[in-house]
Amino acid sequence: MSGSNEKKLVLSSSFDQMERVQPFVKELTEWANLADEYSNRIMLTLSEAVNNAIMHGNNEDPDKNAYINVTLGDNRTMSINVRDEGEGFDPEDVPNPLKEENLLNEGGRGIYLMKQYADEVQFGDSGRKITMIFHLED
């Protein structure tokens, strides 16, 4: 962890590393004095982003990492970046999970959920980085 307005976490791409996400969100909750509503939204979106980074981005290669960087702006905006070391992807190519032909698919809802629970979602670095922004109320 670092800085007074920034927190970081690095995870190797092994699913047992997912156990580190919940304590990190608890730390973020205390650090930013978040209401339960925000804590729950952040837990869901961060879990989805880390899961995607490990599974799809890094192909579960434990020699590759997922990097989480969280900043808290003066305007009570929390920005959460998750970056992987994979080849990237085009977010426009991800099928809409609400289309009838995709409704019964096992996966494919992570990005949709992130977009529903974060106030803003942006992709960068050729799809290797996702930024989720939360506008926090006091």
C-alpha cells in the first residue's frame, strides 16, 4: 500500500489470490469511509475485474500479475484501475449478455455487471486495463 490518496495491490494470476480482494475492499472502505452501498458495489466490480484479469487476460499464468491501483480524488471520486499482463482485447467485441442468444451462456456478464454497478467504466491499454469510477457521496 502507498500514499495517502492511493492504494495498490498486486496479485499473481492464481485464483487463490482472489481471497485477497475482500480484505483489500475492507481496507478501502475504512480508508475512504465508505457506506455499505459503495463497499458492496466496489467488492462486486473489483472481484469481476480481477477475475477477468486472471482468467482472460493472464490465462491463469501465475508468472503474470494483476495490478490494482485505487485513487481517491479531492472531489470524493474513487478510481479503481485493474491491469493485466495479457494480450488485451477489444471491449466492443464482447457479446451483449442480454441478447436472447446469450441469455443461457455461463459467462460473459462481468463487464455488464461492472457497467451496472460503477458510475463509469473505461478501457485502456488495448483492453489490458479497466478503470471503474465511483462518485462517492458524503
